[in-house]
Amino acid sequence: RAETLAKVRRLIHEADPDIMEECKWIKPSNPLGVPVWSHAGIVCTGEAYKQVVKLSFARGASLADPRGLFNSSLDGNTRRAIDIREGEVLDAEAFKALIQAAVAENLRSSAPKSKGRGRT
């Protein structure tokens, strides 16, 4: 799982060199915390479980996924996730496109809204 998470980390930084990575939610049961990648808001988190590495996209439900990478948390209105099992090969180009789409969505959502023109 550590190898898978390292590969994912590399792909995320290739997709968006300006992305920020930090560890959050450190606790005794998870002393290393959860890696969180952000650019104008959370893009995704990475969690290593016994059977999978789970990449949860904060706004995944609003992203197009033409290659069908999302395979977990499909019923929610906001999040989507990718579970990568041991030995599975992730489509690197499709994954990087998904990261770029998530960043674009964050930038679009965080852009200042026009207040329109006032009357004079």
C-alpha cells in the first residue's frame, strides 16, 4: 500500500505542480495522519487501509469521469472515491486528468462571484 500511495502522490504532483500536500487528522490510531492534497480547497485525500488505498475526492460527484475511475462512495451528492487494490494498475493519464478537473472545479467554486452592476 505504501508503494501505491507513493505512486499516486507522484501522479498528483505531476498533474498539478502547485498542489499543496499536508497530513491532517493525526491521532493515536493513525499516527502518520491522512495525506490531503489541496489547491483552492481540498482536491483529494489518500488513506491506506488493509485491503485498499482509498482516494476520496471532495467534490468528486461534480466531476466528469469518462474512464470510470470512481469505484467507491458513488451514492453521495458530493464525494466520490477510487479504491485501488493491491496489484491493480491505475490509468495514470486518466487519473491526472481527474486531478486537473478537481483543481479546476475548486478554482471555479472559489472564484469571487460578480455582484452585478448597481443602479446609479
